Amino acid sequence: MSLQVEKLEGNMAKLIIEATAEEFEEAVEKAYQKNKSKLSVPGFRKGKVPRKMVEQMYGKEIFFEDAANIVIPSAYAKAVDECTEEIVSQPTIDVVQMEAGKPFIFSAEVALKPEVTLGRYKGIEVEKADTTVTDEEVDAAIDRERENNARTISIEDRAVKDGDMTVLDFEGFVDGAAFEGGKGENYPLTIGSNTFIPGFEEQLVGAELNKEVEVNVTFPEDYQAAELAGKPAVFKCTIKEIKEKQLPELDDEFASEVSEFDTLAEYKEDVKKNLAEKKEADAKSEKEDKVVDAIIADAKMDIPEAMIATQQRQMADDFAQRIQMQGISIDQYFQFTGLTREAFLEQMKPQAEKRIKSRLVLEAVAKAENMEAGEEEYKAEIKRMAEAYQMEEDKLTEMIGEFEQKAIKEDICIKKAVDFVTENAVEK
């Protein structure tokens, strides 16, 4: 295998990769062996047709495509190892020469890692975030916990009020005639949820169990069913069930049930402490983002589209794996959302570009500040990973190859660069 690298504009390159005639012949023979059992020639049993006979009947090129698919992956992998440039995209392959008895030549167009010219990265000014926790925020958090621990009770002795969970039958009429899709039975509706046409739920307030009530509404001008858009309608409704949430009393008993504390005062202090910790963590993350954004804005780099496309595909694959763990395939996700794969990838493009730029500038900062991953830092990261994967450190270490070691150490340097630029930022 031989390699030539031709630099192109925009941090792109064309790798001209040549496999010897002997290597291509070996691949053709493998393709023949793989396919011979499928070939049928009069006078020969399946799988027993000589290769020369097949080539005479169908042409010498019959096995070339399969042979190319055998040669290209291994030859490209060797070329990447040999290439001194850092390749950051999937290749676009084009066959240049594919003939019997001659070297097999193909090209691979790839993106190269762009150079970054840093601007200012020390003393970046960012606005200081307010991490004060108010009494209102504490009360709101406790109210959410009360909602989570509320019990639902059936109501028999009063009419519907705002916030009730109801079950109703309804039928809608326009110009005195029932319309398609306007009827429902045993339909669950929470009053105030704004899931029905504007004005509908409010008119059910005061309705009594099992007594018909008329609701008068006008369909919005932009209603999805064009034949109903802008038209007045009358719905005849009957409330079948009324239920309400009953919140637990805000006292020491509630505190002991939802926390490890015996008193409401202790529970409130803990809620306030947790909110403060979350605000501090959010502020730190927001500060990091703002600082990195400012460094990106002041840096110069030319990101190849192929590099962005590769990042988009990687992010899409990661997303597909995550939802697969929840029992949803990516095709099902597309059906639910109405997205195509192309539209899905396009949605990811801004995030993909931001992720690339962030990584590149932080790598440049780490290089400028001569940052390295020390042995103790590397061991600490292995320990953290082992705990996350619930593995023994020794077994994880055995599984990590040279490439993975390099990637882990690079990630450590990235974290150190984030800490460095954040600590050197100026809050105002």
C-alpha cells in the first residue's frame, strides 16, 4: 500500500491510496470464494464453477465491486495510520483505477483538523450570576413536593371548580348539526389545563354532576380543521366524575414523610441548601459556557463542512442509542415527531459546530499553557470511570488501548483548560 496526500482548500485533503496488483488479486479471489456458491452455470454443480469459467461468461469485472469493498477498508485504515495529518471526518471514497493485473487505486477525500489562532482567552469578562435563594423559591419547591405527594379524592357534594380533574361526555354542534370529531365519552379533562378550545373549560366551572350544561365557544381562526375555523359552536356536556387533589398539611409530619428530618424548619433549611447548591452549579456551568463562547468569538479557525457532518452523525448515533435504551427506535422517533433523518441532522448542525469549536479552542488553550495529563490525574480518571461503569479498575485498564489512553488524557487537558479560563475570567 502506498499513499499520497494532496492538500485542498478549506482544510480538506485527498488521500490517493494504492494497493498492489497482488493485493487486489487476493481480494478478487476472496470475492469469488464468497460468491461461488450462489453462481449457477449449466454443467456444473453450485459452488463448483471454476472462476475462469465465470469470468469468461460474465466478464472479469464480475467480482471487482466485492473485491474493492474488501480492499478499501483495510487500505484506508493503513493510510490513516501512515498519514501525518490529523483526519477529522469520514472519507468520501472514489475509485480511480480498478483493472485486472494492475494496482487498485482509490481516493479518499477527508477533512483535516483546522489550525486555531487564539485571541484573548485570559481575563474574559462575564456577568456574575445571582445565586441567592429566596423564601419564595423555597416555598415553591416545597409546594411541588406537596403536589407530588397529594392524594386524589372523589367529589360528590359540590359543582366543578377550577383545578378539578373531571370525566365528561360531550358533543359539539355547528349551525345546529353535529360535526365529525366533536363527540367524546368518558373524556378526562383537568379544568384550567387549557387543553380544549379557549373558553371551553371556564364554562364548565359550576357544572353539577350528571346534569347537562351547554358550552358556547368559537373555534380559532387558525384551527387545524379548516371547515371549523372561526365558526361558533355549542357543546352539550355532562360531568360524570369530579376529583380534586388534596395536598398534605405543611407540618412536621409532612417533613418527616418526605425527608430525613423530623421538623418542618429543618426540612426547609435543607431545601434551601439544595437549591443554593444547584444555583451555584448552574452558575458555574453558565460561566464556563460564556467564557468559552467569548474565546470562540475572538479566535480564528476554518471548520470544514465534512468535519461538522461527521459530528452531526455521531451525535445522531448517540441520540439513537439513548432512546433505544428506553425502548424506542430511531424510526419510531421519526414517526412520532414527523421529522426526516435529514431534518433531524440539520437541527443538530448548530450544536455540532459549537461542540467542535469549543473543543478546538480549549485544545489550543491547553497547548498554549503547556498543559499535560499527569499520571495521578490519569489514574484518578480511570478510577472515576471504573466506578461509573461498576467495574474493577484493573479490568478497565486492561480494556483500554493506546488510542483510548490518548483520548482520556486529551479529555483531562480539556477539563484543565476549562478550569483555567474560568478561574482567569473576571466577573462584573
